[in-house]
Amino acid sequence: MATHLTVEQRQLARRLSARGLSLREIGRHVGCSHEVVRAVVRRESKRPVRSDPWEPGPGRLTLADREEISLGLRDGDSFTAIAGRLGKAVSTVSREVAGNGGRGDYRAWRAHQRARERARRPKTPKLACARLAAQVCQWLQEWWSPQQIASRLRMEFADDPMMQVSHETIYQALFVQGRGELRRELARCLRTGRVRRRGRRRPENTGQIRDMVMISERPAEVDDRAVPGHWEGDLLIGGDLRSAVGTLVERTTRYVLLLHLPDGREARGVEQAMRQAIGTLPAQLRRSVTWDQGKEMSRHAQFTISTGIQVYFCDPHKPWQRGSNENTNGLLRQYMPKGTDLSVHTAEDLVRYAKSLNNRPRKTLGYMTPSERLAELIARTG
């Protein structure tokens, strides 16, 4: 009879015997009769015995850990005491016991075998659910990031676990599996359009601008983003280095305005487009603009006189001082890729791009959209 036990079961039986457990107690823990235990403990079988090759992954409970849990429960120890001896979290021990019969019925070998079966069983991918996959595909095609999709799913389907998936699972489906759960061509809808990240740098087209007010003189209320109406601005430059699109991002809501510049980067056209865009906003959203030291802002004084909005300039080669704008410009490259002629995009195109971006959930807004956040602020202050 003893020949039916694995090497691991035999070793467990002998260790428990050395701890002073009775044959019947050992049999319950090992999963066999006390007669088999007696044969194992008192004499060696000369027949070859099979071995269980499965080893739990790093950080998982081993058979020895489960043996310690079993003995601790037998002695009436608390989960805290058992966890302390194992160097594991108390919650790990409590879940292990609760999932394997509770204090009265926990058995080390049986729990170990159940863990092995759970680890080996084929798992149905979450994105095999057609309804979930369709929703993920729809938002990918709208250029939402996997993290935005995963978080929005948790918000909109809070009571439906089948409609929730992690952002890592989405990436895996796109880049690793690629076997029909999500179409591989949807990877182009990601922000970078590629699997591997590359450094992104472009030279600053800076020049000497008269009467600049530097960012160091900007009011403290701008930094904490508590007061809306402070904007960050920059230009997206086309592949010909002549075409451009202006971007303005509100720091509190991340709301985006795009400036149509049919004449390229010329300062007069930039100032006029900014005045037109800012003029559409309510007064509480017109406080300041922070910009690079680019020559396109050489008419900043005229802009301030006509609108009453102060322009502040970043220090050279410090784009993180306009972090919200830099991040948004990266997103806009999904609509207007680098190296392309930006003059082909009409004013109507830019309105559509801005609307799409303003209706994307943003992590920094708790996965609200910029449009939702802006409407909330206007209603509160109006």
C-alpha cells in the first residue's frame, strides 16, 4: 500500500512522525490510512517510488509551509503566530486555511495538491469574453490607453467582474499573445504605436524675447492646480519644420484647446489664434498662460494687453515646467504623427481631435474626462 505514496508524501509522513503525531493524525495530513503510514514510518520500501515534480513559484506556499500551518493549527496557534514563523503575511495564512477546510479540516497535503491543480488548470483569458473584447477594441480605436480602459471599465461595470480587465492583460493580448483576443493591428492605436519605448527629444527653437516674465514670478496658486484658468502652451511642429499646430492645456482639468495656424509658426498668427481661443472661455478660466521661450511668442505683450492674461516663460530646456502640455502633446501625436505635414489638418479636424482628447478619461483626474471635470468646475464656480 505504501508504494502508492509519492516521495513528498513519505517525507511528510516521517517529519510528522518525528514531531510526535500519531499514525492516524499523520494519515489525515498525508491523505492515506494509518496502516500505510505505519509501513512508511517503520520500514523502507525497496520498490521505486514516484515523485511529484511540481514546485510552487517564488513567494508561494511550499509543502513545508503548509506542514507548519497544519501543525500550528493542531497546537491552537493564532494565524499571526503561524505567519510570523513562516515570514508570511497573516492574510496569506488566513486565506490558505479558509480556502482549505478551515481550522478544523485543514490538511497540508490536500491543500498542496489543490494549489497544484489551481496552478496547472487551463485558464480562459478574460478577453475571450466577446462583450468585453468589443468594448476594449472600441476604446482602443478611440485611442484610449490600456490603463484608461481598465480604470474606466471598473467605474462603468463596478458590479460585473466579467467586464473588468487589467491594463497588463490588454498589453499582453496585443503584443504577446496576438492570437485573436485583440487584433494585433490595434497596437497602432496605442500612444507610441510601438512595443518598445524610445527617448523622445527635439531641439527647442528658442530666441531672445523682450520683456519676458519668467515662471519663477508666477503666482503660487498656479503650482497647486487648485484654481482653474491657468494654461500651458506650446507648438506641435510638422516634419517640414514650417507647419505647426498650437496647443493650450488647462492645468487643473487638462482640457485642451488646439490653435489652427495656416501660416505656420509666425508670431502674429499665433497671437491671433490664442486670442480667439481664449476669448471663447468664461472669465474664471482666463488667468495665465505658461509657454516656452520660442520666437512664436514674441508678441506676448500685445496678447496680454488685449486679453488681460499674463504670459509666463519657462526656463530654457526645462519642458517639465509645462508637464501637462508635454504629456498632452504626446497624446496629440496619435492624431498628427511626427514627421508629417500639419498644414493638411483643417480647423474642423482640430476641433474633432480636441473633442476626442477631452472625452478620454485621465488617470490624474480619477478617470474622469477633461470635459466632465471642466463642466464640474464651471457649475461649481458659476
